[in-house]
Amino acid sequence: MCVGLVAAVRPVSNMTYMSADESPCDICGESLPPGAFFCGECGASVPERPVLVPVPPRQENLPEPTVVVDITDLVSLVVPAKTEPEPEPEPEPLLAAIPTSTEPERTAEARYGLVFSTGERAQITGRALIGRKPSPEAGDGWDHLIVVNDASRTVSKSHLALEVTADGLVVTDLESANGTVVSVPGVAAERLIPHERVILPRGASVGMGDQSFIID
């Protein structure tokens, strides 16, 4: 039997193990639970441990991925060019005017009656000059000179001309002072343009200043 120094051996059952979350006391080495402010063995204060925050791995700056587009899937949008609105058509004249270059076809058989607002009546064939005091120029071949009694002198001396044609009675204003207004039943009245020849049907009304007549 060997005689010597006998080393004191601490039983295995009394050994203390620290978990991964525990840390030892800086004074006595006792295991400290997580979040402890004082050591339960020696009473020493526990310094605040820094909290380790995991840092994500560094990523290299990678180039943007290239996107390949199939051009067969693209739809071409065509923007129409701006167009100006079409102008509105001018209203057609209510009365048909005869071009000055066209000579109306005269007829000797047709006869028209004129019923004046003064109560007078007249029958015409061919050509007639109407006014307060009609004065034909030399060489003019008028078949009728019709005087309209107008004390207010609103009717010009040679106010308008009438001509019987196969299409109707042609009326022409001779640049009268107060103009000539014609109207057809069911149509609004219209002022004639001087020297413009207009065909009127029977039943139409012709105004000359304060006087007028109806085509019969």
C-alpha cells in the first residue's frame, strides 16, 4: 500500500454544467442564468452583456437580370392623327335661283294673275316691269308695265321684273330701295339678292316695301 498525499477528489455528482445560454460570473465563476443582474453565489453585480445580432452574409452587387421579350407578343398602338372637324354644310336656299348665264325658256301659253294688296289685279304673259312709276330703258322689250299705287313711296319706281317661263314665274329685284321679300306657303320668307332671278310657284307672296301681291 502506497503512502502519500491523497488528493481530494470532488464527486462527479456535485459538478455543475453550464448551458449554452448561461455565462460564468467574472468573480467566482458561478454559472449565471440569462438576464441575471447579480451572482447568486458571491453577490457580485453582473455587467451587461452585449447582445450579438446576427449579420446577414454580404451579397455582392449582381447585375440586373436580362429580360427577353418576344416581339411577336407586342401590340402596336397606332394613334390616329388629329383631324379638323368638317365644316357644316351651308344651308340650301329655300328658293331656287336661276344662274345669270342661263336664259329661262319663255312660253306664250302660260298666264299668271297678280293680286295686289291695294286691291288691284293684273294678268301677265311674257315679261312685266313693276314699280311705283316703271320706266323701261330704251331697247327693253317689256310686255307689261304695271304701276303700283304707293302713297308712302316705299315702292321704287322700277322695283322688280317678272317673266313667265315654262318652269314658273321668274322674279328679279332691280336694286330697289327697300328690297323685295318673297315667301312660299310653308317656307320662311326670304329677301332677294338684287338681279338674282328666282322661280316662284303659284300661291307665293311678293313684298315690295309696304305693298305686296300674290301670284295666282
